[in-house]
Amino acid sequence: MILPKFISASVSRSVRFHLFRGRILLGLRQYDKAISDFKCALRLNWRHEQAALWLKKASRAIPRSGETGSLT
């Protein structure tokens, strides 16, 4: 099924919004919220490679006990 252009554009904007906010939250070390945004972007577009990449980065950035949680 092909979606009308306005729905497709709306989904695309929503994905970009969640990616942008997720990256900000990740930078603020709010890992759970960032992960939630990246997962939401993937629910909207399960093929979105950047969302999958950032979800992986956010998951790895969660500090384990005794670690500082570096993003690099």
C-alpha cells in the first residue's frame, strides 16, 4: 500500500524529530529517554539506518556500575 504524500511527509518529519531529540538527550546523558526516541523513530520507519545506528550508540553509552559513560 502506498501512503498519500502528506502522510509520508508527516512520518518523515516525525522520524527526524525523534532522531534530533534523541541525539540531544544522548548528549545530556539521558540515556533511557534517548533510547525511547530512537525506538520510536524505528517504529515509524523500521528501515531507518540512522535511527538504528543511534539506538546502538545510546545502548552502548549507558554507564555500567563504576564507569563514567563516555560517548566515544
